[in-house]
Amino acid sequence: ILLVITDQQHPDLAGFTGKTAVRTPHLDHLAAEGAAGSRAYAACPLCTPSRATMLSGQYPSRHGAWSIGTDTPDDITSVAALLTAAGYRTGLVGKSHFKSCERPG
């Protein structure tokens, strides 16, 4: 299972959309071999709450990450935790902002 999330990217700026001259051969291959959505909705227009919602399946009012720099609570069950419990190895590459920069550890 590979979930690719980009940040601040216009939806037409990937070759597989057929609407741009931008070359994205690796994304095009992933889209051709897997699944790519053409419509999306966000629970919040800010990145941290949106990421927390995608990984927890909960709205910001439930998981508590309301803004950038707001900690996502440690006790929130995530898709990654569920997959790990089912025997998958999980990882996150890139920024997540699930914890405040000022929070130790």
C-alpha cells in the first residue's frame, strides 16, 4: 500500500491527468498500475488537520489537531497503527507536522 500525498500542488500538474506538459513518469506509472482520484475533499483547508484526518479517519473536532503546530494526540488510532497490528511494516517519509516543533521528543 503506497499513499502519496503532495503539498500545494495544483491537481493538473501531473502527467497522468492529460492536462499538462509536465513530465511525471514515475507518478504516471503509479497511476497507471494503481489508482488515482480525480476529485477530493478536505476536512480542513490546513495541512496538519487534513493529514491527521486522512490517517485517523476522524474529523479535526474529534482528533484535536485544529491548526498547523497543533499536536495530534498520541492516543488517536491511525491507519498506520492498524496496518502495523495486522503485520505490515509502515513508514512515513517527508513532513507530517503531527507534533509541534516546540514539543520535546
